[in-house]
Amino acid sequence: GINVSDQHFGEMIIRGKNLILDNDQLGIQFALSYPTCDMKDIIDQIRTKAAGMKVELISDSGVVLHDPNCWLVQTLSEAYAQAMGSSVKPTTTTGGTYAHVCQTIIPYGPSFPGQVGIAHQPNEWVDIDDLLTCAKVYAWSLYKLSQMDKNIKPW
């Protein structure tokens, strides 16, 4: 009952599932990387399904979603397309980011189309070719940003 998704981030992902034994009490702890939805609805649904069990939300960073038409997203999207040599739409993910603590941060990379749920898994890895592609995208993005009109307000 908590399988939520949206057009921007796709399906919610459950990560870091851990069984916990504390004072002879068995529990499960996990992290949710979720799309634009109401976390209260998700917690309420979990409470309903886990009747008789304690359900506690430890922390919630919220979703970071910027207007795709703002100049910064447009500039980064253009740089991505130019560096990739195609007009492929950049991939959005439900992964955690420091962008939730600063409104002027745009979460940006390294995730490519088709790479679903590869981050923060046991033995996390990155393909060397993807790492080189990321460096190319980042370098071109920084160059494009350095060429921007210095009088433009971030938002």
C-alpha cells in the first residue's frame, strides 16, 4: 500500500533494510527514497498494515524538486545535453542530497538513463566510463555556469 510514484522521480525505493533485536523486541529499520507525495500518508498506511507494531518516523528530509524552467536547471540541462552529445533528458532520482538544506542547490549527477536503483547498495561501484562521462559533464557544466550573466538572481 505504499508503492507511490510520480512523473519526476518514478517509484519510491526502500533502502537499507535492517532487522533489529533490542530488549527481546524484533524490529525493522529502513530508509525511503520517495517521490513527491505526502509522507504522512505513507506513515499512516504503514501503521495500518503493521497493526499492533510501533511505527516511528526517525527523520524526513523532504523532496527536492526545482522548477525545470528556472535558468539554473535550464543551464545545467543544456550543459548535460551538450556534454552527452544528445538531447536525452537528465535523469531524476529519489536519492538523498544536501540540496534539501539549501534552496539554491540543484542536485546534479551522477546518474544516467537506465541506471535505476544502483546507488547506496552493498559494494557500491561506478563504471570507469561513467565516471569519465561524469567528469566531462561536470567540467562542461562549470564552464557554462561561468559564462552566465553575473547579474542574474539565482531564483
